[in-house]
Amino acid sequence: MLPPPILTIAGSDSSCGAGVQADLKAISALGCYALNALTSVVSETPGRVSKVCLLDADLVADQIRVLLDAFPIAAAKTGMLGGRSQVEAVVQVWKERSLSQLPLVVDPVMVATGGGKLLEDDAIEVVKTQLLPLATLITPNMDEAAVLWDRPVTTRQEMAACAQDLAAAFGTAVLVKGGHLIGAAADVLYMAGEKLHWFESERTVGVQTHGTGCTYSASIATGLGLGMDLPQAIDRAKRYVSAAISDYFAWKGSAGTVHALN
Ligand code: PLP
């Protein structure tokens, strides 16, 4: 059987732990064929963003269009979009091609773990008003959830309330990721009309993760492209990401130790 093509629309991480490179690895490892539309090139290493170059919005739209023309894309994800015009380009193609039935996972990437800014401020409003309503699932971490919700998200109760409010506001399923919670790494899924689902995994201590959010959302999109429902796709993706974290690599160099997901 041919592997379903999965599209990632995201930025390039020169260290290949996050961004489009993380997505390509996850999609391939989980049994699908990876396609990419690049939005930006970031020169970075884990924990350090040096330079960000956003690509022309027409080029972003054109990459998506040519891929849609050529491949039977089964699901898509967005990662780092970078700026307002790149977000608008994605929205424009989704509308002109009537892609509302195509499973779309939106990872609302804003800031790298090391503090580097990956989304311009004036793009946040367009993400909220135009992109999130097109999503099948959005996957904010606690910081991104707080920006979208306009309130702090620090506890399990707040994660659950936030997931329900965002689902109602944007008409999409919401997975709030609690990787920053003390204790087990717990994420909560809310889909309209359903009970909350919690997904938990052991925390691996001592590793500075980079690219876990990218890997997670790409893995979920892959599951959806293979025909899984949301809880099944998230459960498999969570197990894949947790295994990649606990099997991490560490290199010692002049800039200190760098960690990468296996
Ligand atoms: N670099 C790129 C290109 C990304 O897309 C992302 C996250 O989506 C990151 C860096 C951030 O990775 P992390 O916060 O895991 O360091």
C-alpha cells in the first residue's frame, strides 16, 4: 500500500531537532510520506535562536498549491509560520481549495524554549481569527494557551477550562500540552460534546528537550492521515514523543552539551 502523504507547513531548524526537519523524521518514522512547504529559515541550535528569515508569502502559498496539485495529501500540520503574511497565505490556499475536510493540526508556535521569537506580534490576531477556525486540532503548550486564552494556564484545572473555552471560541478540538507541569507530563484533549481525555507520560529528567512540540503535532497529523481518530492519533503520538525524549542523544562541545531527540 502507498504511504499517505502528510504535509508540514513549517520553518527550517538548522540543527534539525525542531521545525520541518523534526516533522519529516516523525512522519517518516510513523509510516507516512512527508511533504513540506517551508515558511522560514532559522539558524539555531537547541536553546539558541540566532537568525530568522521569513520566506516570501507567495512562495509559501505556491509550495502548498503545487503539492496539492500533485499528491493526495491525507493530513497537514502547521508549525512555525513566522509572520502575518505567511499565515494569510496558508488561510488563502485553504479557502480557495476548499480544504475544510482535510485534517489540519495547528501547532500555534510563538516562542522557542530558549526564548527566540518565532511569530511576529501582529500575526497573533490573524492566527486567532483566521487560522485556528480552520483547524481540526490545535496543540498549544501552556504558554501558548495562555496567550490564546488571555489568562494564565498553570494548573490541570486551568488547562481543562482553557481547552474547553478555546474549543468553543475557535470551533476546533484543543489539546493543551502540560509539558511544563510539575510531575508527570499530562496533556488534555477537549472535543465539543465529549468528555475530557487526559494523556500522561513519565517525565524524563535531565534532558533539555528541543522540538518536542513539532514532533508531537506532526505525529498526530500522521495518525489522522492513517485514518485514526483524535484520541488514537494523540495516544500513539505521545508514546512516540516520550520514547524519543527518553532515548535522547547528548553531544559535548565548546558551546556546552546539546541534547537531541532520538
Ligand atoms: N525552531 C523552529 C523552526 C520551530 O518550528 C520550533 C517550534 O516549533 C522551534 C525552533 C522551537 O523548538 P523548541 O521550543 O522545542 O526549542
